[in-house]
Amino acid sequence: MNGSQRVWPTEIRYRFEVRDPTNYIQDWAGEIPMLPEPWPFHEYACHKINCSSANILAGARQVEAGMLKKP
């Protein structure tokens, strides 16, 4: 079963299964409990830190390629 289920008024459990014989020798599954956080929630898609992450990764790729010196 893939999907989420409310298991308590303050908890949602997300379950997933992976069936990919090309990359794995057997099926596997997992679940993640989702609980409320004590701080304000920032939507991932709109948070300004996302731009910084892309720039940091782009810089690291240039260092790996020898285009930049490591700081």
C-alpha cells in the first residue's frame, strides 16, 4: 500500500513500497510518521533557501570538474 493514513489526531503515517527488479533484488517498503513541528512550517517549493541549495550544489560540481579552487 502506498499512501498516507491518519493514525492519531496529531500523526499521519506515510507508507510506501518499491517494486523495481531492474535496480533491487527484492521488493522493499518503508513508512514515515509525520508529526506536527513546534516551529512555523515553510513550504518546500516556495522557501528562499531552495535557491541557495541549487547554487551550492552547482559550485560543488564546478570544484569537482576542476573549474574552481576549493575554498
